[in-house]
Amino acid sequence: MRQSWGLYRYLIFLALITLNIKTINLKLLVAKKNFLLLAIMVGFVGIGLGIFTMFSTINSVLEP
């Protein structure tokens, strides 16, 4: 009887570790997704700023 109780405790311990790892992986996926969205937004702002700078420079060259 005592050996089976130890086996049950071991299985519960493994289940808790597995749940904890899945929770950590889920948090990591959410963090990666948020970082990717932030990188995409920063990229679009950079592209917009570059287009604005390019057209304002061309405008300055054409109209002295």
C-alpha cells in the first residue's frame, strides 16, 4: 500500500510540473506575439517616417 501511495504522489508531482511548463510556454508565446506586434508597428512607423523624409527632401530640392 505504501509503494502505491508513493507512486500516486510521484504522478501528481509529474502532472503539476507538466501543467507548470505548459503555463510557462503559454506565457512565452503571448510575450513573443506581443513583441512581434510591437516590432511590426515600429517598422511601419519607420517606413512612414522614411517616406515623409524622402518626399520632403524632394520637395525642398524642387522648390528652392
